[in-house]
Amino acid sequence: MSLLIRLDPAPTAAPKETRADPARLVSGDPAFRTWAQDESRGGAVRTGIWEATPGETRSIKGETFEFCHILQGVVEIAEDGGDTRTFRAGDSFVMKPGFTGLWRTIETVRKIYVVVS
């Protein structure tokens, strides 16, 4: 097993397809596709590609740290009590543990994610 992992931004394998949790859905009917590509430390570190169609959901990180790099699309993220920020292809950001806010997908977004829980 190699300790160097290349993430495929355009995977051809079938993704895991899900919908927004009704308790977190704010507007629209976003569909999510996830291509998990690596898992380490007993599942505490997960990496892959995630895609979402337009819609708005509550984002609640709890104890999870997440790094994101946007490959395509546009999202607006409004932190509770903070500013709304726009991210598009080429942008990267981190949501730290305790983050709560609104995630609005403006144009279908695809991102690389690294989640540490």
C-alpha cells in the first residue's frame, strides 16, 4: 500500500448518491454525489470528491475539521453571526470544528475534500 495518494478529480466509478437531510434542508432539492478515495486512521481522515446541485442547506461541523478545494461551480457560505463568502473554481477554504452556517450551491459544485474527525 502506497502512502502517496493521487486524488482523481473526475472519477469514473459510480458515486454514492444522497439527498439533503430534511432537518438541514433550507431550500431547493440538492442532490449529492460522493466519490470516497481514501480513508486513514481508522476512518478519522477521509478524502475524496463531492458534488452538489443547487440548493441551500445548514452546515454543522460539530467536532469535524474540513478542508475544501473547489474544482467547479459556485457556492456561498454564510457563517452564523458572520459574513457570507463566495467560493468558486480554484478557491480553497477550511471549516473548523464548531462551524455552523448556511451552504448555498449557486452552480453545481464539485470539490476535493479532506475531513478529519
